[in-house]
Amino acid sequence: MSESPSQQSGRRWQWENATAGAVAGFATVAATHPLDVVRTRFQVNDGRVSNLPTYKNTAHAILTIARLEGLRGLYAGFSPAVIGSTVSWGLYFFFYGRAKQRYSKNGEEKLSPGLHLASAAEAGALVCLCTNPLWLVKTRLQLQTPLHQTQPYSGLYDAVRTIMREEGWRGLYKGFVPSLFLQVSHGAIQFTAYEELRKVIVHFKQRKQNTDGADNLLNSVDYAILGGSSKVAAILMTYPFQVIRARLQQRPNDGIPRYMDSWHVVRETARFEGLRGFYKGITANLLKNTPAASITFIVYENVLKFLHGKNN
């Protein structure tokens, strides 16, 4: 049985979302990776481990890494980061667009905030399942420093092979639980905030310009503001999950993991570092992700416009 025009249009829309998301994700990582390295190293440094370097602040961390480890240190874990981000954004927008289409009954109904939330949560869970091994490898490569006492991984392939040999499949999914909570809640908050703020700006511009069409009302500045604002809201509410995940994903020392599970991380962090411990590295995270989110949504929306233009 052949597909109807509406089904063909829906399928094309899903792949347009995936393509726009993948391009956006790649552009984002390339510009901000050194801040990601700094964030990860801050997140895992609980002050009780001697093989981790100590930095005063974000600027000091970047300068110290550049001096002691060079460009290679600043871009540690770049390969899995690029692959992971490109795949994550592509899958996220694909699953998100597909979920929205399903919940809106093939575009016939406007979605409520609750359904936007459900769409984003569903997409986040599926992406997490697909990409956790890449983020684990990225974290471990970023934590390899001159103070590292274990034979370092030489790259992405060597890391995966070594983890499989030493820790099995379960090793690739360490940090999955906080990663799942992070992915679902962070994406849900970010995309719900984005969609709702987008409605407000579109409504404001429609009234100002006295028009009903929404397609060409928003420009790149609007997308930058929308992307950055929604990202800040999501980061502030979900950042502790990132710290818990990073600490769980550290490489075991002589086969002994630093933390046993998520609850162990929570207990130890609260006991020795207090609330502040759950927000270590947040400055680097905000510096990295706020402009990154703006870049991502500028690229995403403009690629989407371009693809729509070609198909019309």
C-alpha cells in the first residue's frame, strides 16, 4: 500500500528535524569543547583524590591545561564528544519531532505545554539509551591528565575496547541512571521553556506587525535569546545530575570504582562538600552551554527553514 501525501510529508518532516539537529550539534561542539573539559574536571574533583589537578577557577583551568597539556589536553575526548553531540542532537530532534507529530495527531492539533513536556521527555530517554557509552568514553578521556596513574586510553576505539575487556558491557553504561534523569528532565525543561517563550515572542510580534503568519516573524537574534534562556533554566534545575553522572563514570582505580552507585555519590558529596559540591563546574557549564544553545537553535531553525524552502 502506498503512502498518502500527508504520510510522506510527515516522514520528510522527521528527517528534516534529524538533519537540522545533527548539523546544529556538530557546530556547537566544535566551538566550546575546552570548556567541557574544564567542567568535567571540576565536577569530579571532590578534594579527596590526589591524581586530579586542582584549579582556582575556569580561566585558571584553561590556562593550566594549555600550559601543561597543550591543545591536546584542551580537546581531550573531542572525537566522542563530536560523534555523541551530533548523533544526540540528530536523534533528539528526530524523536522530538516524531513525538510532537504523534501527539498532535499528524499536525492537526496544537500541543499543550504538557504534551511538549512529554515529547521532550520521550526523546531524551531514547537518546540516552543510544549514546551513554559515548559520553562515558568522553568523560574518561577528559579526565586523563599527567597525574593519571593508570595506563591511558589512546583514543575512542582503545577506550571502548579496554572498557569492554576490563568491565564488560555494564562498564559502558555506568552513570546511566543519572544520565537518564538528566536527559529526560533537562530536555523536557529546555524544550518546554523554548516552545512557550517562542509562542510569547511570536504573539508579541504578530500584534506589533498586525499579521497572522508566524513563519518569518522570528530571526536569528530571537532564536539566540530563546535558545540561551531555555538552556539556563534547564541547567540550573538539572545540574546535580551531571555531577553525579561524571563521578560515576570515572575510571576504576585498580578495578575499584570511586563510587558504587548514584546514591553513594549523593551521600558522599553531601557529607563532604554540601550543596556546593553538586554545582561544581557550573560556571564553565554556563559559559559553554548558554552560547552553545543559542548557536544550536540558530543553526537548527535556519537549516529547517532552508530544507522547507527546498521541499516547497
